[in-house]
Amino acid sequence: MIVTVTLNPALDLTYPVDALVPHHTHRVTAVAERAGGKGLNVARVLHALGEPVLATGLLGGPTGSVVAGLLDADGVPATFTPISGDTRRTVAVVDHEDATGFWEPGPVVPAAEWSRFVEHFRDLIGRASVVTLCGSLPQGLPIDAYGVLTRLATEAGRPVLLDTSGPALRAGLAAGPAVAKPNASELSALVPQWSVTDVRALTSGTVVVTDGAAGLRAITPDQEYHCAPPAPITGNPTGAGDACTAALARGLRDRTPWPELLADAVALGAAAVASPVAGAFDPDVYHAMLAGAGC
């Protein structure tokens, strides 16, 4: 079973519009409301693929109750540590070209609530084949929170896939996850003008760099691989990276060779762009892209 950790989940709201025009009024004719946050998107994609998955993290307040209900309605198994603060909301405004996001910061999590989650996580490790640690950290958590969880899982013999950014990414990389998945800008924020040597100096594991239509680049301790989609896809890119993470987690569990694994991640990421909301993918696009991915 793949355990997905989302420490700063969200209620995702998606507003489709014909065209986004700054400083103008937009009439939204439909609203998509989903349980969100990177790890929950990963869990939903894995569930849709038929993979055993368990979502965990921190949820609180009225918004947290809505998120839990939506996740349950999607049929995704979950077990969360309750917190006193209200879970955040995120809004994606999607037109025919791209998406514009508005992300709330999330609640402040006291040390006692963080400690309760760490103990809960310890109990879950034994049930996991792979652990994914995804998304931003809510206020109040130590910057090395993902490093703490990475070390606990690694000590128990469970591989970790890390997908975060900024100082949390740097601290998490130092703990040696099996795979880290920053995008190109997130990696450049840590190491401007980075080289393969620079990347390998950050961590003992593999780093998979996502770069939109340019595809994925995997830098292992001793090899380098690249895979690109066969054709550009337009739509909503907000869940593409999470779909890639889902594919990587499955491949990490199955010990899939890197060329094959990157092709799967590229195809699933492209299929997510073709879906109107994050945490879902278009099966037809997935299979078409998988057949033509260049790796």
C-alpha cells in the first residue's frame, strides 16, 4: 500500500472561464469542488488507477470536514490527525490556455498537534510499501518536518518520495529520500544554474526534475535519463505534477526501470493536464501518450 502524506491539504475550487482578464468581472457558470493538496491529488490518481492507497495528514475546522467528506465520496481510504485550525482553500481559474491559482496559507499547527501526527505516522509506516510526502508545510511546523518523516520511514525500510519546495525541500533532501521530484523552477530556487553534480550533492537519492512540455529528467546517483511527451497538451496543468508523483510512487514500489517509469510518469502527467480538475486524468490521453512518449 502507498501511504500519501499531505500536511497542508486544501479544499480545491476550480472556476472555468472563457478567458481570464485581469481587473475584470468573470461570471463562473460551474464550480468544481474537490479534496485537494498535492498528496490528496496523488492519492486520488492512485485510487483511480486501482492501486492500494491510504491518505493521511492534518485536517481541521469546517473546511477540513468538507475535505474529508469529499475524499470519502471519492472512495479514497484516509486517516487524518485532527487539528484545531481550519484547513485552507485553493482556487484555480482555468481558461482555454492555462490556469491561474490562488492558494491560502493554511492554519497554524501547534507543536502538540504535530507530535500527535508523528506518532500516527509511526503507526502507519508498517502498513506502507512506499511513502509520499507532498506539498507545502502549514505554519507552525518545523522546516525539517519532511526530513523527520523521511528518516522515520527510511529507518523502517520504506522508500520515500518527496515532492515539496523551498526550505522544506532543501531540508527534506538532506534526509535522503529515495526520490525527490522538484520542478525546474523549484530546483533552480535552491541551486541557480544547477548542474548534475550540484543535484547529486543535495541528496543521496534520485532527483526527478519536471519541466512542463520538456518532460522529465531523472538524475540518479550514477545515471541520467530524460523523457518527453510526444505532443503538447493544453488544459489545466495544476494536477500534472501530482499525477507524475503517483506514477513515480507506483514505479518505486514495483522497482520499474527508469526509462519505463519516466514514460509512465510523462503520460500520466499529460493525461492530468487534459482533465478539467486536479487529481484526475483522461484515460484515453494516458494510453495515447504512453504509446508515444520519447525516452
